[in-house]
Amino acid sequence: MRTILFLLLLAPGTFGQGGGRVQFRDLAPLPLTRKPAIACGDLRSLTDFELSVISARLIPASSEAPAHCRVDLMAQPRVNIQVNLPAAWNTRLYMFGNGGWAGETFEAAGRAANRARGLSAGFVTAATDTGHSAALEPGASFGLNRQELLDFGFRSLHVTAEAAKLLARTYYGIGPEKSYYEGCSQGGRQGLTLAQRFPNDFDGIIAGSPALYQTGTHLARAYWMRGLQANPFPAAKLGLLAARVYEACDAKDGLKDGLIDDPRRCDFKPARDLPRCPAGADGADCFTAGQVAALERIYGDVYSKGKRFFPGWPVGAEIAGPNGQSGWLGQEIDGPNGAGAWTFYGHNFLQYLVPAMRNAKDTGDAKLLFSQVDIENDPPDVEEVHRIIDANDPDLAAFRRHGGKLLMYFGWADPQLNPMMGVEYYEQAMQAMGPSTGDFFRLFMVPGMFHCGGGVGTSQFDAATPVVRWVEAGQAPARIEAARVAGSKVVRTRPLCPYPQVARYKGSGSIDDAANFACVNP
């Protein structure tokens, strides 16, 4: 516990797209065996018909990162890439992904933090904006340009990996011995895309809270938002809802600790388990029929043409996170400062990526656009965009043949992306790849964690180091030590366990110390 506390207090607090926020924290220093074979500026000569090397300049050592050569380049038509090559290299590549609709600058706080962590551990680092600028083409508006959509969906990822390896070979005289990728949310989807489409690009991939089934996610959001339009749910009652949910579900794993270990073990039903207001009345300590109907719709599976289309939302994210606000506020429910994530992302998807919806009436109004999606009977045709941006192909045979290792994690209390997507994808991969799937692909579910971090669970952990050990030493991760940090203080540690295993209390000692928990089959 003391060792984890010391290391976490030293770790940067910026929340990046790597998830866990402490990449390579537990990694023993790797030998820095390679020095540059040419001058940094000479890399500009790699410009050709496909690549334009804009600049190659030396960045002096700082308190954040060692001295390195920073190369900014663009692949046709407008995929911007940044590669950073340390003055002393450990012969490995670390590429990290994007968030939201991508298009971020390389100096965005999370991306700069990931770059610094990778460089400090001796890696060549690489990142891309996927081919568009979020400042110039906000949201998913880039999707009106077919090439930019293809670059966002998959092409930019492979192009960036290839460019980074080319730069490393030229600068050091050898290419990377091992290559790693890490991302969360959209970045997690990118990691699965790499494993499925470009299985030889990376040896180890960390896919956090992946938006792996975006077409299903956004169409389901339209269905849920229609329900909330018909029966608005007040933010003022989220605290009461959370209290009732956790009262019913917290102790289902045998330990009352403020966490819901696995929401599937709790048969919570709003219509049965919530206090009802008298007919025609409303109150702070009860729920109206309309409010209950809205919750039943969100927690229930989504059906289309009589078949289950998308999983209902697991309970758990209703609770207040570190900022004192419910995980639902600003996600399912629009916040005080504007549209929530469900509204924003769902609206952008329908308006810009679904051809059948582009001519719908008043597409600038999210509510009107959602109201025109009849998912139960006739969902919009999204087959083409599914092939471009979804990453739910369970066939990972080529990645396994390459010797690749894939670690996926998901917060059980994620309010933005349904954690059941991760569970169901892993189970589909198990079915497709057979009983030995765990030899190369493992899923870690994080009780109480919100989207890519936060929440009430132990959401700070180093997922990168276990993957490096798995790839290079054959040590498959049997558990990952994780912590919940309040301010700068570690208040709880727990092990994260490979699915379907769960962390169980041994029966003695502090419930806030990971040493007193074991990973067991439920």
C-alpha cells in the first residue's frame, strides 16, 4: 500500500487518453541501447509523394521529458502525425490514441502527458489527429468528407504506425523491436481496429472503455433520448435514485463497500423498487410514473423488429463521482451548461454520418432529429458506416498468429459507453477463438469506474506495464493493482481481475487494501 501511494503521488495528475493515468509507472527501466545515427534535421528528407515532413527539431530535456527529436509530418491528404524520438532509445514504439471525434492538437493536455510518459520511459512516441481538425470541423462534421471519414475510421492508424517505424529506422538505423498501442474511449476503439484490421502493426494493445460498436451505441441513444423527451428525468432526483440502487445492489457480492461489483447480479427494477409518488403529484422523495417509465426504458434492452438490438444500461453510474455530481449528469441527462454526451454524440452521428438522416427536417435540433429515428421498427441504414467505424469483429486469429497481446478494460459504472459492449465482445471473441483466448486477450472490468476513469472505484492503474511484461516475458496479467485517489491521497486499493474472475475479500484485514482480496471465479 505504501509503495503504491508513493508512486501515485509522483505520477502526473493529467487525465489522458491512455486511461489509468500512470502508464509505465510499474515498469522496470528498460536499457536505452540506441543513439541517433543521423541528425534530427536530416529526417526532413523523408518527404515523398505520400509524406510531407513539416519539421524535425531537437527538443531539450525538461522536467517532463528527456531530450528528443520531434517530427511533425502529414500523410496525404491531411493526416497530421507527430513522432518523438528520444536521444537514448529503448528500441520500442508507443503510440496512443484519440478521444471523442478525434481531431485534437498534439498539445492537448492529455496527449502531452502521454507523450511525456512514453518518452520518460525511453519509447519513441507517436500520435495522429486522424485527418481532421476538431477546431475547424467540430464534432463529426468531418464525416461529410468521405476520405476524412475513412481516415478517422481506420486508415490514419496504420499510416501513423508505418510512419513512426520509418522514422525510427532512419534515425537510429534499426526499427522498433516491439510496438505498443494504448487508448481509451475512441482510442480504445482504435486499439481494437488495429488488432482486427492491421494485426501485424503492434505487439501489445491496450483498449480502454472502447467505443467499439458506435453505430449501435448512437442509434440506441436516439431511442433512449426519445424516452427522456417524452418523460424527462430531473437531475435533482439522481441522488435519490443512486441511493436506492446502491441500497439494493451494493452488498450482492457479500461486501457492503460502496461498490457494485457486477451490476448483472442485481435485479433492480425501477417499477418495483422505487418509491412511487401519488397519482398526479410529484415530490423530492418519490418518483412519478413518467420518471419510472424513463428509467425502465434506459435500463431495458433495446429491440428492433422483435430482436434485441443493444443492451440496456447497467446500474451503477447514477452515483456522484469525485466532482460531487452524478455520473448521469452531463451524460444521459443534459447538464446545466448544455447538451450531455448522449445528446452531443448521438446528434453528430445522425446528422453527419448517416446519409438517410442528413435531409431530415431541422437536423440542427437534436430533439427533432432523435424523434425521427424509429429504431424499434425501421432503424436507419448504417451498414456502410458500420464497416468504417465499428470494431466489433470477434475474429482475432491474425492478431494471435502475430503473437500479439490484447488487454481491454471497462468501467462497470461507465455513464457514456455501455460496459456491456465490452463484456459481450469479449464473450463473442471467446466463442470465436476458443478456450485459449485468455492466452492473448484478457478483459478487466473495473467496479465503480466512470468513463476511462473517475467514479467511485479504483480507477487509477498502470495497464501498459502488464502488457509489456506479457509481450516480452510471457507473463499474462493475473491481476492489476488499482487505486482510488482522492486529491493526492490513496484511499483504497483493489486488484482488477481478468474476466470472468472478480475480486473477493479474504475475510480479514482492511477492505481498502488490495492485499486482502483475491481474484476468484464468481
